[in-house]
Amino acid sequence: MHVEDLLQLDSLDLTLLWGDRPLLTQEVSGVTATDLEDPARFLQPGELVLSGLVWWAAGDGRAKADHFVAALRAAGATALLAGEETHGEVPAVLVDSCREHGIVLVAVPAHTTFRAITEAVYLRQWGDLSRRPTDHYALPENVRTELAGLLAGGAPPDALLDRASAHLGGPACYVLTATGRTIARTSSAPPLPAHRAAEDLKSGIGSTLRIDGDSDPYDSWHLHLRGAADAPPRVLHEIADVIAQYRHLTDRSQAARRRAADALMALTDATPADGTALEAALHSCGLPATGPYRVVVATAGGGDGEEGDRAVAALVEALRHSPGEPFAAGRLPGGEAVAVVRADPAAEGCPLDELWPALHGCRPEVPLHAGASALAPTAGGLNAALVQARYALAAARAQSPKGARVTDVEELTTLGSLLAGVPADVRRAFSTRVLGPLARGGSASHRMLLETLEVFLDRHGSWARTAESLHLHVNTVHYRIQRIEALTGRDLSRLDHKLDLHAALVCR
């Protein structure tokens, strides 16, 4: 459909304030409602933008209007539909700005709801699809019209899937994520455990079609019919398109959630904690003000830029497998992917453990790591929990640098696991300083002494067992230990010095 098609609908009572013929015939891809001052990152090319103009005030100058309209232009929006209810009319400066930037501007009267416009757009889009040549469309026109109404009315995906697949005889049909989580299923489809669903997707059982959308490999959606390999391909593609439209709408509505989550993560990283602000941020994210909470930090690949967003997608997908634990996930200003989870105190361990290998399978060439904190009883403990999660993440990356690993801070129960979270350059510096000449291993005698030290500590300081393991006389072991003490400045009869040297060996 085109922008001018909306202007011809008497029921909407829209008024064109500015727009020439070529712009009015631009194709419309969808609708997004926003009142952000800079909505560019949440828009897709070809969209109509609905705005109540809450972001603008009577005292604001032209610059603010230009900033908003320039964002629409940069995102490739087809038109701005501005509501008159907030200010009684569309401000003249906005008309001038839209004319200068080449954005169609349409006034929406107070009695016309944005929902009515959204419904009109999707009804028209599905009507356009139903008017294809007979040999090109699969879903009947009445089904398309009904589906458009369901989409515009905010129907759940189960209802969309049931209606879209009804004329196939009501087969067992699912919408699944790559890790096997069920987004929707028809009424005839039995529950499908995530592990079995993931196996079905990998093995090619039945018919599977990836649903188009702005998805990441970690949270991609798939239309899946078990045992229905002979379903008409055109029907499957059009059903998948219905679900893609649903996902597009839900992704737009979740943009505000993501902003609220980013704000919560920033407060979690701040010290000292602002209790009032934290409570408000938790509320904005739909989380209770009472704990316990768990903080999780994740990286995918390098963890910056696009990979940071992918790490958020991986976190969100994994945590959605545990619906009993609400969460908010976002990115810190530095790019880290972080989630705050309202944890079930009765649950054991980190909720990501079982799902992480399946997520890594979506992009096996990219390392995927996560670190989880211990439970924080109150919101005031979120900052400390974030520090713990970062440390656990560093341990996970050190223990499996090219693979996938989730490390819970409570798993750091040995000196080796604890030191794994220390930055590599710090570990090397510590080891070099404590071992002294032995760290370089430049001569055969130094390598021999290093081996003796390792065996001596491994045998709990027993001279006899060390001598037996190395096939040496006990006096020789005594001599070597004396040389080690002289080179390192440590006394191996003292427990603390033994621990220093053992830690230095672990840190090599």
C-alpha cells in the first residue's frame, strides 16, 4: 500500500499538511508509534511513524523539530502522522521541517486513534496480498482479512497460527526458536519439550521454514510442522509471513522495554547505589522491588558493537526458557550485555547452564561466555553482584577461550578457578615476579628446579614422596628445594610462601 491510500479512507479523517505526489506513492512497509526525540534506531525503512508529539512543547524552537524529522529521514520513514490531541493542532515549525527534509506530514484528529490507523494499514497490506493472480496466492482473501484484524487487535501468536493453518486441517504446527523454545502452537499440537524441538529442527523432521525478521541466530524463529512434509510451500510461506508481521509488531513494542533495561543496568553499575532510582528502574522493567536477584554478564565473540547486541539476544533467549524467573536484559554504556534476574531462591545453580551449549550451536564459530553472580538479597546488592558476575565471566573466558562456558561465581571454590578470573596480564606479572628466574626457564637447571617445585607442592611438601616420584635421593630433593628458596626468596617451610608459589605456578 501507499501513503495516499490512507488519505482516501474517510473513516480516518486524515489531513495532508505537506507531501508531493512522488512521496505519497511510496510503499509502506509497516507502522511504528513513538514519542522519542530521536527514534531513528527503532525505525525500519518504509514505515509510517505515528507520534502524539509529546516530545515537543510550545516553547521549543525549530531545532527540536528538525532533530526529530531528520531522524525519520535518516531511518527511511515514508511519512509522519502527527496527532493533534496534545497541542490542538500540528505545530507550524513541524510542517516547515517536514517540507525541508522531504517527509510527508499528515494530521491525525483527536477522534482518530492510532490503533485504527495501524489496523487500516495491515488490513490494506493483506488485501493487497489477496489480490495477487490466482495462481500466486494460497491463503483465501477472507482468511487474510481476518488475520489482518487479529494482528491489528494484538492477538496472541497461538490464535494467529490456529487461524492461518485451519484450512490445512488443523495440523500440529509450532513456532519455535532455534533452541527449541515454543513461541506458539496450534490447539492440536501437544506440548513439545525444548530439547526435542531443537532436535527436530536439526534433524529436518517434518517441514520447517525460517521466519523472516530482524532476528539474530540466537533468537531466530521457525515455523515447524511435525510430520507434514507435504504441506503446500506457498501456504507455509504465507503463514510464516503472518508470524513475521506479529514479530515485527512485538519487536517494536519491546524497544521501550530495552531502553528501560539499559537504564537499570546503568544504575546497577553505579556506586553508590541510588535506592529510590533503583526501585523505580526495577518497576519500569516489570521486576519486583524485593529480591533475591542474580546478575548475569555475557559476551559473544569480542563483546563490542554488534556482538554486544548478539550477546543480549543470547541472554534473553536463554532466560526465557525459565518463565518463572522474570528478568530485564540490556547493555551498559561500555557495551557489556547484562541481565538482572529475579531469582527463585529454591532453584539450584545458574539458569543458563543447560541452554548455553544449544545457544552456542547457533553460531559455533563464535565463543560464547557468561558469568553469573551469587544471589543478592536486595536491590542494594546489585552492584556487588555485577562485580561478581564480571569476575565469573573472566573465569569462563579463561577456562574456555574459544568455546562456550557459563561460570557461576559460586563455582569458584578452588584457587585455580578463582585465579582464572584474574586478567591474563596480571596473572603473568604475578607469576613472573614470584617465580623469579624460574619463570623464564632459560636454562636446563631452572627447568629442572621448576619441575621439582611442582612435584614437591603436588606431594604436599613430602620429601620422601617427591624423591620417589622424581626417582631421586632425598638429599638431592633437599638441595633443589634450597636452590628454589634462594632464587625465589620464599621459605617452603611456611604455608603462606607455599601458597604464593603454588598460585604463581597456576598463573603461568
